[in-house]
Amino acid sequence: MNPTYQPNSKLDLSFERVVDVPRELIWKAWTTPEHLMPWFCPLPWKTVECEIDLRPGGIFRTVMQSPEGKLFPGTGCILEAIKNERFTWTSALLPGYRPNVLDTTCGDEQAQFFFTATIALASHGNGTRYTATVIHADEAGCQQHAAMGFEQGWGAALDQLVVYSKTM
Amino acid sequence: MNPTYQPNSKLDLSFERVVDVPRELIWKAWTTPEHLMPWFCPLPWKTVECEIDLRPGGIFRTVMQSPEGKLFPGTGCILEAIKNERFTWTSALLPGYRPNVLDTTCGDEQAQFFFTATIALASHGNGTRYTATVIHADEAGCQQHAAMGFEQGWGAALDQLVVYSKTM
């Protein structure tokens, strides 16, 4: 995490896993649209669009598609892109650091909170210690994110990433 | 501005001025609490507290005091601190990139919008071309910021900065 990060167990969600994939491949899978789309959404959801401008201030945009075909676009701003080490972006800002507004058009199915996410990678033997952390403004947002299945969802996506990375 | 910035005249406010102060002094006045407090608020308002952790993710916090003695605290997150060149922070995030929530406790007197501010400095003869830009999520926030007297207020603060910097 960024050295300015102050943990708050009521506002933050995190999970850590050791995977048998070198961190260079995980970095590539997280930061290259063509290598992100195959694994980013737990099946049967799909990621149908992705745009990444890999620098602070740059865009991180995905469009997820539900099994029923409904689209869930999300645009965030990249805050840190430290190669093979740490990737941080936030939904609270748009590209160019412009403040964002919550998209309420998708109703209850859409997240009604902002978050900042960090993927931290550290070498671990021949593999990687992978830590995903999402931080929120208030307990309600954190609880909604947990109830949406943060750990299960991001964990399933990581499983898919591991399988996909061996075909890269 | 950051190269990812996309101007939007309906969402952005900006003013530019050439001042006869070297940019190194302006940088110091903007990024050092003891040198920020004397000029940051147009008189008769005062800045009674200031905290700056000058790095991306770090805190930018001020407490302004109205002539009646009412306090207006504001905490933001620094996004860019490129010495003598560009200083960017946002009220949409707290330190450590944590999303913020709008403070509505001060009612109508308090800003009901988030903004990201950039102070850009460029050498101009023996002085500095000074550009202040604030960007918003929506037109309502931009208009409220304009109605609060953005250009007049930040301009008066700059006048105070110029006077103060000659005593530094």
C-alpha cells in the first residue's frame, strides 16, 4: 500500500493469497486490456470492454455484462502504476483526476459507493503474494461491498487470472 | 496540468496571472504550512490550521476561520507534488486515497461539491505565470464554486501571497 495509507477495519476489505504465477505475468494481466478481459469477471459474467491508460491520472474503464446481457460500465482514475509492484485506482475520480458522481441509473444492482482499490504484488518463491485491498469512505459502503461478495468475487477472478496467465 | 486532463468549460474554472515572484517562492508558500497560513484566506478570514504531507496520497488540510469565529475545516488528498511546477490535490479523496464524503454539517456556507485543484507554475522573466484550475464532477458544483467567488477569492489570496512572499 501507499505509505500514506491508514488501515481502518470498519472501512476496508482485503484478501491475500499466494499464487504460483510470477508477478510480472499478474501485472501484465491487470494492466493490459486484452489480457484483463478474459479473467476479470467471475463467469458467467463477462468483461466486454476495457480501456487502460497506465499512468497516474489515466483511465481505468471496464464494461461488465451480466448473463442476461445487462451492461455495467465503470470508469475510474489510476493513482499508482508501479510496475510489477502496485496498481491503485479509484472510482471516486474520473480520468484527469476529475471528481466523479455516483451512477444511480442501474438501481440496486450498481454499487452505491466509491472505493479505491490496490493490487499489491510481492515475489514469493517462484510465485507471488497477491493482496487486494479496497477502501471506502464509510461503513455503509464497505458493508455493501462486502455483501456484494467482494472476497468471493475477487477471489474467483484471481482463480481465473491464474488459469489464464498460464496460457499467456 | 496533468497530461491526462481533458478541459470542460462547463465543469472547470481557471484563472491565470503573471506575478513578479519567482516560482520557487510560490511553491514554498503553497506547500509549507507556516508559509501558507499567512496568505491562504482572503482577509478578514484567517487560516488557523494547516497540515501538508507533500507526496502523492498525503494530506492537505486547512481550517479557515470566518470573521465571526466559525471554523471551516477541509481535508484533501495530494495527487501531484512536482516541485516548483505543479501542485494538485482533491477534496474527493482523503489521505491515503480514501474516498471522502461531503461534509454537510456546516449547511449552506460549506461547499456541497468536490473539486480537484491544480496550481501550475511556469517561469516568466523574473516572475511566474501562475495558473489555478479547479475541476468538478457536474455543472451544479462548478456553478456553486463560481458563485462562491472562486476567481475573486483565489485572486485575493494570490495578491496576499505576492505581498507575503516578499517578506519570506
